[in-house]
Amino acid sequence: MTLLIAKPILDGRELDQASLGTTELLNPATGEVIAHLPRTGQAEAIQAAKFSAEGFREWSAVSAFDRAKVLRRASDLMRGEATIAASEITREQGKPREQAQAEWLASADLLDWFADEGRRAYGRLIPTRSVHMKWEVHKRPIGPVAAFSPWNFPAWTPMQKLAPALAAGCSVVLKPAEETPTASWRICNALLAAGLPPKAISVIWGDPAAISSALIAAPEIRKITLTGSTRVGRLLAAAAGENLKKVTMELGGHNPVIIARDANLDDAISLAVQSKFRNAGQVCVSPTRFLVEQPLYSDFVEGVAEGARRLKVGDGMLPEVQMGPLTTAAQLSKMEVLVRNATEYGAKIETGGGRIGNSGYFFQPTVISDMRSDMRAMNEEPFGPLMLVMPVQDIETALIEANRLPYGLASYAFTTNIATERKIASGVKAGMLAVNHFALAMPETPFGGVQDSGIGSEGGTEGMDAFLTPFLVSSQIA
């Protein structure tokens, strides 16, 4: 089955041709070409930036109340397209279709939530030093936004940027990943059909370097937002700094999981397997480094290995499949390198450890025990189905290992002791901590990291504030 052909969108019009010809779209489950899409570059990026300035003037003039109506109409349109959108996501990205549909529907919910939040972007009155003065603080949309999203969540990560930016009154130029552009194309069409001004949103993909450099340099663009690797984040943040543009960066992680000796072992095992191998481990907040206190170590390793062995791996379009392929050939090669390095340094493969078959980018759900901090996999974000298990003597040792890397995105802990929870919460260096579960990304809550894991937060009121700027009105009263 071929994909519905996605096309870049400028000023509400789909481009049949682009300046850089076409690009191939691959199905990671088969390696087959499933579409040829227009490939844009600097020319389209410059044009999109110019449109965004006009779109911003029009969209920001619409009241927050009426903006919310448009966004909620778009979210309803998205829900009506959940079946076809899920199939498109699976064919492009690889995740099981059930997970793809859940992602699409969650993205519609995210748009709904920020539609309402935009109506609550309140200012404030400040008590003055004189009865003849009045100080008001208004919140204004920051301006046109350039948004860059990755391939692992083709609907959710673009919406993390689109929803708050549009709710705030900003216009957006969106560049989705070249591997998975169709979800962004479909979201854009839903927004346009709901009544968003055509120049208020553009969707382009093609040459990432040409597009990003043109957008960041464009005088019309006032805000840069990215979900991506730390390496790319450094490059874009540096370029944005040269142009004095604000940034939100949600970057890489290497997320620790502390399993305390008093944890509920059955829950920890079940949830660890479920979360670690979701989307084949291609999740920025995927639990990766499992730091297990010695009394539970052997039982935990045995339990997660058994759980991983039971997972059904295959083409995500098949209903029984629980884990699909990796999205790119590069990810497949990386898994092989990291596993080989770990075993050469003495780690033990409890289950998995290799690719599956000769077609597609399938890799076995893998559990590796006896990990040490000098192994490559413990220092480089795997972004794949590798569960790395390391024994620790106590919580203090676990915190030292958890904080050893410069990343600080998500962290997790399993304990039934409130004192242990407080020790971990006060000691771990991360933007987020989940205790006795793995769910962190919700519309209502801030999502972001510290250190090399990024700048700022998406989600919650913090995500909304990222697209607003304060404006002071100081009045002399006659």
C-alpha cells in the first residue's frame, strides 16, 4: 500500500514541485520506497519566513477566544482522520499502528488543551508607588516561529510546538523530519480547513541544513524551537544566538531508572519492559540506564529478560505486533556497535542483541546486564531497544551514576519508601522525575531538561509562556 502523497505547504497551497527536486520516503519495515516527495531548500524557507510575517499580523489580531475556536475545530478534524493518519505514521516511522493512533489522538488533545490555555494568557496589574500611576503587564505573542521536529513522534512533537505557538497568536514555519513528514502535512491541512489564515502556517522539508540556516537568519523569524539531538541543538542555538532569537530546545537524554531495594518488583519489571521497548526505544525520555540495588538485581534482570523475550516484533501494521522496526538504517548499525562494545568489556546479553532478518530495520528487544560506566552504551544515548542494567550498592551510589552524564532530561525511581523518594527527588539532576511509573508527557505538565538536555519546557503553562513576551504599560494618571 502506498502513502497518500504529502506535499510542502506555503500560503495554503501544496507544492507539486520544489527547488531541490524530490526525496524518497522509505518504509522501515521493508526498506522499500513508498513515495517520492518534493524536496525544498533555502528558496522555500525564505518564502515561508516572509509569509509568516504576514500571517502573524493577521492571526495575532484575532482574539484569543476566536483563535481557540479555530484550534478546537482543527482538533476535531484530526480525530476524524485518526485511522488513515495512524497508518501513515506506521508506514513512515515503524511503530505499531495502535501506538501510532494513540499518538495522533493525543496530539489532537494537546491542541485542544492549548486552545483553551490561550484564552487564559493573563497579564497583571502591579501595585504602584504613586496613586497617580498605573502599571499593567500584557502578554504578547513573540512573533513568527521556526519549529523543527524529529522522526520518532511525527505528530506529537510538531504539535508540542504548533499548539502553544498558535494559541498564543504566533505564526509558524514547521520543518518536520524528512523521514516522517506526512503527519505534519495532515495537521497543517486540518488547521487550514478549520480557518487558520493560510500564511500563518507553512510546512516544508528537504535539505535540513539549508532550511534551518535560512529560517534562523530570516529577519521575520523571532523564535526557534527544536526537538532533536544535543549536537543539532548546539548548532541551532548558536546560530539563533548570533541573530538574537529566543530558543526552546528539547534535546537528548540518557535517562536513569533507580530501582530501590524496597520497590514493588513485579510492577517495576512489568512497567520497565512496557516503557523501554515502546517505539523500539526511540523515545527521548525512554528509560535506559537501570540502576538496581543489589538485593533486587538478579530477580529484576531475570524478570525483564523474560518480558523482553515475550514481545512480538514485526511490521507495525500487523495487529499482534508490540514493537516495530527502528526508523533508520543508521539506528540499526548503532545498536550493533553498542552491543558489541558492551560485550567486549564484559557485559552479558540476557536476551536479544542482534538484528532480525535481512529486510527492514528490525532489532531484537535487548537486555544487557553487568553494565559499567566505562562502556559506550552507558555514555552515548542508544535511542533504541537496549535495556542497560547495572547493579548498585545503595541509593547514594545510584545517584552518583545517574548524575554522572551531562544530560538531564527524564529520570525515574521505583520505591515504596517516602524517605527514599525524597532523597532521589532532591538529589537527581534532571528536568523531570517519575516515581513508580514512566508517564511524563502530558499537555498539562512542563516537559524539558537541564544541562545538555535542553533549554526551556514544552507543555503546561511553561510551554505557553515560551511563545509570549511581557509588555509593560506605565501610565501617568491625570
